[in-house]
Amino acid sequence: MSAALSSSFYISPKKPFCPQQSQSTTLSTKPTSIKTTLHSHPLFSVADQTVTLQMKEKILCLELMGIDSGKALSLNPCLFSASLDSIESVLHFLQSKGIYPNDLPRILGMCPNILTSNIRTELNPVFIFLSNDLNVPDNGIRRVIKKCPRLLISSVEDQLKPALFYLKRLGFKDLDSLAYQDSILLVSSVEHTLIPKLRFLESIGFSRSEAIGMILRCPALFTFSIENNFKPKLDYFMSGIKGKLENLKEFPQYFAFSLEKRIKPRHLESMEKGLELPLSLMLKTTDEEFEQLLQQHTKPSSVANV
């Protein structure tokens, strides 16, 4: 039933939550503001009559924001029992922190649990953490949350602070980069995600300091799957490219490229031309630059693999 209503009630996510207000303004603080808007909507009267009045209001509330109500209710069953007033309070709070209405579809669509979070004990501590621990200025909050909405559903004490502490110990000193570029690391489990990735790099022959150095040069290594990324790419590197670990230490970004769409095709083309290119040159160049590189070496030659 929810899925059917979702497809029937779809509203463009580009529209702000309240049609009467501009992007820079916040929602009205009147408790009945959302209800009034919903009840006047023409789709309100054609909703399934077996759906309660409160559920109609919540479904339309989500859809008017451009959020798939069926998906949101599935991912966050607590929405079924949440009051519309409590949802509205969360929306007011987010906008008071600088989040624009047209940011909400993506943020809440990815993390609908935000809508039933406790403002005082769950949401506000995250904003305090961003301000006090990451030194994010008020005008930078929106950018950080848009980059990683999961921050808003992460416990400050159990997740964010322990992750920040661990990352700092490893050598992550640039708080701006952590906030604006690598914030996904802050919502990653230290025990189940970060430590296992570091240990894997050590297990294949890198010293701890070498593994840490690779991660600091390419923080995305902490986000790659060991089974689906590291192992198959390492296998091809050792058996196909026949490279040395030193090459990976110098260019850990190797693991960020697609094995089937980038690494294998370019390596095979290079070998056909008799070229043994450095990993960075083989993978980082654009398609046009790579083709030009191949054309310049029509005769077998060799370039040191560093």
C-alpha cells in the first residue's frame, strides 16, 4: 500500500517544502502549518480510505518534500507511530541549523531515521560535535551534512568521537578534510571497518607505518571492501601486472580505479605496445592522453614501473 501511494503522490524533489516560502526562509513555527497545507492538497482526499488521517498527513508530508514515503516507512518503521508535530519539529530544527528545504529530499531520503530522532539528545549533539571538535563554522554546517547525512544518525559518544580519536592517532591532522571530504570515515566503525582495513594492508606485506602512510595519502582505502575491492585488484596486480608492493605504496590510489573498466584494459593495451608504465601514468591520464601516449610508442620500449 505504501509503495502504491508513493508512486501516486510523487512531487518533484526540487520544490521546497513550503511552496509559499523561499529557499532561505524556514518553515512556519505554527503547529498547524503543515497540516493546513496537507489537508488542502487535492491528493489528500483520494488517498486510500483505510489509511488513518495521521498516516495520510505523514505520507503527504514526505511526498511533498520529494521523499519516497514507501521507502522511508520501510527503512524507518518508527515513522508509523511518530506524530506529525514531532516530524515538523525536526524539520524546523534542521533548517534553523542552515539546512535548506531543497536539501531535505536527499538528506532524509538517505537517512529517514533523522525524522524520528530526538532533537536534544541525538541531533543537537552532532551539531555541537561538528562545531567544537571539527571546528566547522556555522556557514559550513550545511556543506558537511549534505556530504554525509549519516552524521545525523550517528552517536557522538559511541561513534563520532571514537572515530575522530582513532583517525587523529593515525595521523589525520587536517580537520577540514575530515569534515568536508572524508566525513564518511567518521561514521565508519573503528572496530569493524577501519582497523580491519589497516590490518589487511599489513597482512599483504606492508609494515604498519607503510600501511598508515598509504591511508593518509588515499583515505578512500578505508572505504573499500576487502573482498570486493582489495583482494581482486591485488590478485591482478600480482599475477597480471606482476608489480611490486613498492609500487602500491607509492600509488595506493590504484585501488580506487575500476578493475574491469580501467586497470585491466589499460594494462593490456600498454602490454600490446610493449610499454611498462608507472601505475600513476597508466591510470590517472584521461582517455585522450592515454591514447596519445600509446601512439607515441609504436615500437616496443620500456618505462620503469615505479
